[in-house]
Amino acid sequence: MTYNIENELFGGEKILWQGKPATGLKLQSSDIIFIPLSLFWGGFVIFGVLSNVLDISNLSLKNLNNDQYIFDLIFGLPFVAIGLYIIFGRFFTDAKIRSNTDYAVTNQRVIISSGLFSRRIKSLNLKSIHDVIISQKEDGSGTIAFSKGPSFYNLPFSRNISIRQVPAFMMIQDVCHVYTIIKKQQQ
């Protein structure tokens, strides 16, 4: 059964804009830091586990009858799985979440519907949104973040806050058009 964001509407509420984030595998600005870190950490863990299980000098399995090697293998496998996830898997998880995400602007609210295994609905009344922050790329796509209180971007620790921690329309097309719709409805 496919999800329809119109199921979230109240009586008399009308959708003014509806969209989805960009789909597929996408790099984000934070990946400039996370890709090298994930390769370092994941590579270190994978090499460590493999060096405990393999005899590196002749590329053969060590004597697996030794309980220490079996323990090293069993203990190391979850770390290898985590390493592989942070190197590769997180991109597929992000793509799947974005493919399950729907956005809407109505005459009363902004609605964000997303989830990996279950649907999570975030609804913000347009009149209660304190800040609408737009970030636009050269191709016209971008992100609109919503804040219900004083701007978190002005706080001293704001550089450490990820935009994913606030409600946002991520990676949408024609971001200025959507921003204009929101600002008109707020007036």
C-alpha cells in the first residue's frame, strides 16, 4: 500500500505544494569529513580482524582450532559489520529514507512524512514557525529548515548542530518557489 500525504489533512486544509527529496545515492557536505574517517576506522577494524584470522605471510587461515582465534573472529565480526555500514551502508540507508519521505505545504502547516521501517509524521503550524532558513545550490535545489524558537544558528555551539536535527525539507527542487509559498502563508 502506498502512502498518500493527503491522509494527513484536516478539514478545510489544502495542499499548496507537495514534493519529495532527491532520490538515489547522494553525497552531502558532511561527507567531506565522514568519508575519510569511515575509511580510516573501517579499514583499521577490517585489517585488524583479518590479521587475527589470516596468516598474512602466506595468506592462509590460521589454525582455527585455537580458541583465541575463534574468539577474535566472533568478537571482530560486529566491528567489521559496523565498519562496512559506515563505509557503504549509510549511503543506501539514506537513499531508502529519502525515497520514503514526502513533504507538503498546506494553507495551515508544513508536513514531513518519513521513515525507514515505520512512518513518522512531523507537522508544524505555519504560524508557530519562528525561522525559515533556506539553503540554495546553483541548480535551484536546496534545503529549507524550520525552527520553532530563537534561531539556533545564532547560538555559540551552532556550528556543531546538524541540519538533520531540525525539521527540514531536504534536497528539494525549486527551493525558492517553496520558500515563497511558505512565507506568503505565514503572513
